[in-house]
Amino acid sequence: MSPKLPGFLQSCLWSYDLTKVNPKTNTGIIITQVLNWGGRQQLDWLFENYNEDEIKRVMLHPSRGVWLRDKFRYWLNKFDMLIDPLEFEVAIRDLDFRPRLQQMFFERKGLL
């Protein structure tokens, strides 16, 4: 049985069933969503349950299209981190389809 997440994280993980989210195996989702959407209570919980290295690892290898631009930039600055500009752009949630950016990303990853 996985450890339970506190109910107050539901505001950050609104599309997830908290009883099925495992804090050990779903680290990336939890960290990303809380840094994007969390208030003081959620952020306090995050920093009590994940160390700085775990948080930085998630930010160094961001999922595509999940970050809010201003939040991602804020946390990168807060942790004094730099990432590849292409990785940054691909990580940003954007409703405008940018085919050239997507192609560059996949080429760089060796997937095209």
C-alpha cells in the first residue's frame, strides 16, 4: 500500500485520484504540479517531503507541456539552475502548436 497524500494537495492534483498517486513513484507529477499550482501549505509539504536534489532532478528533465512559463522561470531562478533553452520551451504549457519547436526537440533527442 502506498503512503497517502494529504487532501490539501487535491487543489494541485485536481485531475488525479489522490488515493492512486504514490509519492515515491509519481515524484515528477507531484513536484511539477505543486511548484506550478501550490500555495504556502502545499509548498511547505513539498519541501518537507522531497529534498532539493529530487526537486532539481525533476526540473532538469521536465515533462513536455506541463509547466507555466512564469512559474518554471521562477523556480529555476530560485534554485539557481540553467537548462537548455529548447528543453525550457518544450516544457512550457502552450496552446499554440509550434511544429518547428517540436521537430527541433525530437531531432535533438534522436527521435527523428
